[in-house]
Amino acid sequence: MSGHETQDSDTWVKATDILGPAATLLGLVLAAIGFSASIPGISTILRPVSLALVLVVILFAGAALVACVASLQKSHIVLRAAIALFAMGWISLGVVVSLFLLGYAWGIQIFQIKIPQIAWLDVAQVLFGVLGIATAVVQLLIYANVRRRRRSQG
């Protein structure tokens, strides 16, 4: 065993602890997609949100897979990664369902943002660039915080 694993890690982490709820949620999301496609008029809302729903499914499937690997390797670090994926899946699902309900209640046009046209500058690309840089900075801060905590514990 390596230094970051404990002898009793298999007594509290089992593959079914995350695999069962994740599989259930995957089934519910897929059933909701199928049901939503059959409702008249909902396809205008479902189409823009469908990629986000697929990403939610991938997050939960990834969490289930990583949890199984954590159980097989009896590794706390891999389990933490599975828990992080699981949390990201729930957060993403909450955002997607909220957007879906907002689009259904007030129409998909509430998501259309009017971006001014500037001849020499593409404002949409600048906004996405700024968002990408902000995301990278947040990730670096989280990484530095995790490293600082590990150093203080070890």
C-alpha cells in the first residue's frame, strides 16, 4: 500500500455507493430527454440545452467509473476525484434544469443576448476569451490552495 491509502478504505468506499445513484440519475436524465422530445413545442428549448444535458450525463458516468476505480485500488485520492466529479455533475444538473425551466416558462428568447457589433472587434470572442482566462485563474487558485493544504498536513 502507498502512503495515501489506508487499510480500511474498502470498508467505507464501495463502487455501488456512487454507481447506484449515478446510474439512476443517468436513467432519469435520459428518460427526461426522451419525454421532453415528445412534448409539442419543447424541442425549441431542448435543442440548445441538449449539449449541456449530454455533458451532465458524461459527468455522472465519469463519477461512477472513477468511483469504481477508487474501490478497486482502495485509493482515497481517486475517491476524492470521483466525489469532485459527482459534485460537478449535481451542480451542472441544477444549472441545466434551471435553464430548461426558465426557457420553458419565459421562452428561449430570454437567453439571447444582444452583443453590439464593432467593425474591428468581435465582442463575442473577447467575452469568451475573458471567461476562459477567468476560469483558468480560478482553477490555478484552487490548485494552489490544495497544494498548500497538503503541505501543511504532510
